[in-house]
Amino acid sequence: MRDGGAAPADVPLEVPAAGAAFADVRDATVDWQPEDGGRLSVVTTAKGPYAWVTIPAPAGGFDLGRRAVVEADVVNRGANAVEAQLWVVADRGWESVGDFARLEPGERRTFSCRLRETFPDGTPKLDPARITGVRLILVRPMVGATVDVSGLRAAGAAPPFVRPAGRIETPPVEEGPPAAGRRVRHTLAVDEGTGIHALLHLPEDWVAGRERPYPVVVELPGNIFFVPGCYSPGLPEQCAIGYGMTRGRGAIWVSAPFVDRAAGTIAENGWGNPDDTADLLRRVVEDVCGRFGGDRRCVVLTGFSRGAIACGFIGLRDDRVAALWRGFHCCQHHDGDGWNGATLDGAIARGARFRGLSVFHTDNDAAAVRPLTEAMGVPTEFVASGLGAHSVAMFLDDRASTRRLREWFADLVSCEWSGGDAAAGR
């Protein structure tokens, strides 16, 4: 509250004046009318799991450092009910926050996204200075569903945001060539001209031509999944475990997609073509080791949710890809849990292909994983993050589970190295 007890006035958020500025639109048309504070009309054009439009933040960002919520008025102009979501979309590894409602035909509702929302353990989800935009999502809409959004605004007062001690951020995704400390889109030669890319981060201390090669962390993302408490686009851009594991130094980090090469696309949901994805992992490891000084003896595969299952389902798909990995880290799911063909019997058969040294699990049940642990036959460690949510945010925190993961990784890749051929056996 301000002096005198009066609540601060709501402040309209800047919205691009031209429709061309709405570059992030899926399965919808968008019409922006600036009169009377502005109204955004969204009409869906295809029947799919999600349709959306993102209102991008201005170049300097929204001024939300002392605001409590972002709000907008949403009305269903169509003939059918719609499931609507309004998200404040976070960047740099922070968690997005949203509001959700089913709107009947003609129904109007104020959606309110709490900027100071926390995880169940009290950890802040969002830094108000790290927001890329506001996204309206319609879930499984009918073709022609019509929704208007108006009155986008910041409301309520909050004290200055204080970042938790020890919390780090993933680097921004940039265009351009790889360089020390940069995270850039990286396309293999076989995928040029398609929509397929990975993300490559060379560590802050990377030096071209260094005699001792760098360990490599390859990370796979979760599915596209937008529900209360989980904002997951299904793309490599959302990966954060590898950066949390390495703190951006001493190791190369690759965020890899699931792919379907026949379609030339990244698979946001499911496996894509599992053989294509396994081939991409083989090629990207070879590329990174050959061009940027990665150590073929010290490659670790990690993943969240779908990506955790894929450590076995994709990473042990055949002997060639299985030979890449010195260790696995799996977060909140594991091969053999039954999702999308990842049966326990299949996981046990795949586990026998593992040639690495150890496995680490975050937020997985040791008893459920035991048959797979026995098949893999290597030391396996389990930790609970305590975050209480389906997220990778804990890996950017200074918490006991993350510190232990960093210790495990450092021990795993600290093998004696005597120079010479980095492709030599372990």
C-alpha cells in the first residue's frame, strides 16, 4: 500500500500497435484494435491441442518489479465453451505463472496472474524482470473459436523482488556463431533447411584448441504441457538441468530436441521418430566433440519428464547410441514407467546396453526404479528436491539436492586424462 493506504493505480501494459508484431501465433488469426485501451481478437483456424498468441514484452521489458499481478479481461465471443489460459511467460529458466478458466459462450472473466507466486516449498517462481511476454492459450478449441482480450494491465503493489541467494539463470538464447558463454541455436548439416535445431552452450571458460577436452552434457526436454503449475513448451529452449549441473563452466551443454526428420520438425510431444532422435544424439555428440573440443569419454545424458524417460528409451535404443554415455541423470520420470511404449520389460532390456559408470535420479522413487537399476548394474543415487512441482527450477537453486547433483557430475567426469585421442575408451 502507498502512503495514506491507497492502492496503486493499475498501469496498462504496452501492446504492439501492429499485428505483425505478434510473431508467436499458433493456429489462429489475430486482430488488434487500439481504441479504448486496446482489444485483441483471436480466432482459431485449426483443431489441435493448443492455439495461442503471445503479446511480446517491449525491448526494455514490462515494468513489474513492484507489482503483484498481471491482469486481462477475456470474453468468449464464440458459440462454444472454451478452456482459456493466460500466462505471464518467464525467461532465463524462471517459471511462468498463469490463470485458467472455462468460459461459456458470452462469458467474461478477469484473468489474474500472480507475479509473486511460489512453489509449494516457498521458492519464488518468477523474477518480474525476466518476462518475455503474456500468452493467451486456448486448449483443444473448435475451429472458429473467438476470444477477445482487453485491459492488459499491471495491478496491485508488492515489495521489491529479492532473488534467492545462490540462484543462477540460464543464458539467453541468441542467434549467431557459438562462443564462450553464449547459448545459440545449432543446426546439424543433415538438418539444414528444416525446422530442426538444438541449442549449444560453450562454457564461460571455453578456449578453442584446449589440450584437455571438455565434458559434455546432453539434455532432453519434457512434453508440451500447459496446466496449472506446469508451463512446458516441449522445446530445447526450456532445458535448464545442464546449466544448473555445470553452473555454466567447465563443460559443454547441449539442449537437444525430439525430431521427425521426414516432417522436418521438432516433436513437441511424444518421441517424434525415435530412431531419428537417437541419430540426432549420435551426430550432435560427434559434432560437438569434433568441432568444439568435447570429450567423447565424458558425455552425460540428462532429461526432465519425457526427457528422463528418453534417457533409456532413446539413449539406450541401440548399441551405437548407448556407447556414448558415461552417466545418466533422470528427473521426475524414468524409462520403464509405462508412458508411450516405455514398458518396464523394454526398459530392462535396454538397461543391459548401458556402458556408463553411474546414474543419478532427482524426484524419482527408488523402489519403482529398482528393476531397472539392477539391469543397469551400476551405482545409482536418488535425491528429493523438495520443490513440490513438475519443473526443472530446482536445478538453478542453491539447494541440497542440486549441490549433490553437481558433486556427482564433477566426480563422474573427473577421470584421469593423459592427453592424446579423446575418443579412446574409458
